Amino acid sequence: MRFIRSPRRTALAVAATATALLSVSACGSGGNAPDNAAPTFVFASGTDTPGMVPGGTGSAMPGMPGMSMPSSSAPATAPADAPAGPNDVTITNFAFAPATLTVPVGTTVTWTNHDEEPHNISPATGGFKSPNMGTGATYTFKFTKAGSYAYVCSIHPFMHGTVVVTG
């Protein structure tokens, strides 16, 4: 194969190369620094989240009367794991709450297991002991003498509690 040089072909090759280089440089930065800032989202509702009402009050869904956002300042109900009464002990997240309960002589204390794992009440010195309690099970014991009654869950001995009975 013989390679023939022609002034016209050379001129076309130079023009094509120059056009390609100019196209590549035009697609580059063009002298401006790249914009690396995170995009900012602005929704028509003026909120951070589409469908939510600014400030969390009023109707969340304009076409649905009666639907409103709960107040963000206070919970609507008490947490499910809060003790139901002053003489109750809740078992949740592998802990007794309150860890120490003080009651007068003659008080019946109720333990309620809210964990998915079984637990029990085993005193350090005897006197009362619950069976293993599944989720939602309760155990009650009436304290008839003053004193401090330390107990554990014998299944999970790292769980400690104390009932202080005052005379």
C-alpha cells in the first residue's frame, strides 16, 4: 500500500484535529472552578420534607380534614415500658425500672416483663422468687417486713434490682 501525501488531505486532517481539540476544551472547566457544593433542595411547600407542614402543625394532607401532625414537644402517650403504677417494676431492655423501689410495709409490688426474653425475680437472701416470665407476664409479692430486698434475674444475673421496704 502506497501512502500519498496531498496538501488537501493534510489541511483536512489539521482542521479535524483542531476542531476535536476545541470541542474537548469547550467541555472542560472553561476557566471556572468546578461546583462541588452539595445540592440544596427547595420544595414548593417550604418544608424540608415533601408532604409535611412547616412547623409540624395543621393538616399534613390538605385534602384530608382531621389529619394533623402530632406535637413535637410532648409524647402522645406514656412509653409502653414505663411502670404502670407507683408500686410497679418494669422489666425492659434487660433491666429493672426503677432499679430501686421504696415502698411502705404491706405493699404489693408487681413486676411486668416487657422484654421478648424470659426473666424472673430471684432474691439474694430468699423470701420470694418468681417463675420464669415470658413477654407480658407479671409477678406480684406483698412485702410484710421492713428491710432492703436485693434481687436479680437468675437467667440474666447482670440484671439487679432492690425493693426497700420502710416501716
